[in-house]
Amino acid sequence: MLLRKSYTLFFLIFTALFISQCAVQHVQRDRQTWERKQNPGYEQEPVTEESDLPDGKLFSKKADFFENVKKEIQKFWGAPYVWGGETPQGVDCSGFVMAVYQNAAGISLPHSTSQLFKLGMSIQQKNLKFGDLVFFNNNNDREPDHVGIYIANDRFVHASTSQGVTLSKLSAGPYQEQLTGIRRILKDN
């Protein structure tokens, strides 16, 4: 039964990631084609501003960002929740986000949900894209206390205190009610 659930969950993640990547590549290709026609000297812009990242790194968007994130999620899949953790042997929510972005894109992010919430730009829920960070407040404070990475089709991956690294629906139960904000770390994500 558990094995069947694992295969089903893996299939759902893979399908969501594949569908979102196909759509992203199509939109990017159309945008780049239009930009080249409008501006003959056009080159694709860097994905983030230096000021958006704590260490000033620039990340040029590469086609393999999606694949790298997928590999990182697979490495961490099912890892137990450990407060302060940042490895597949044990990880907390901000440690998971920090490790995925560092290993998949070479972007150093803080190991703090409240610090992550100050980065990038605010995004409305209707504009969610792959890689956006979703923040939640479980304690009715002003600052978020939980973070995950949006995948596609109303799903995000995060380190749950009860289930470890798992996939959840944004519209399910407490997540929709506790959604505090959405931040985009990568420009033109």
C-alpha cells in the first residue's frame, strides 16, 4: 500500500513538473522570438537582480534549472523533518528551500523562513509559477513560519513537520487558510 502511494505520488510530481516545464519553454520561446524581432541585438536578461539575492549572485536562466530542481526534490523526497536540518537525512522547511536553490541553481538563500519572505518580489496566487516560494502562518503571527516551493497544478513541495518532505495542495484545508504570501526569487520565472 505504501509503495503504491509512493509510486502514485512520484507519478503526480513528475507529471506536474513535466507539464509546467513544457508550458514554460513554449512561453519563453515565444517571448524570445518576439523580443528578437523587436530588438535585433536582444539577449536574454539575467533572471534576478543582484539586489534580490543576499550574496549578490546573478543567475542566468538555463533550460536545466527545471531538471536540477526535480533532481533535488527526488534527493530529499521523504526526508524526515528535523528542525535546523538541511540534508536528505533531516531537513526543515527553510533548510529544504535553501538546499534546493543552492544545489539546483547555485543561489545562496538564508536558512530562515522570515528572511526568505523578505527576498524577491511579491506575487499574487493567480500568477504562481514553478519555483515560486509559498509562505504560511500557522500561529496567527504577522511573520510566516512555514515555506515551500510551488511546482504546478495547485501543488507545492515542502518539509512537513508530520510527513517530512512531501507534496501538498495549496487549496487543501489549512494551507489555503494559512497562505501568507508568495515570493518570486527568480525574475521572469
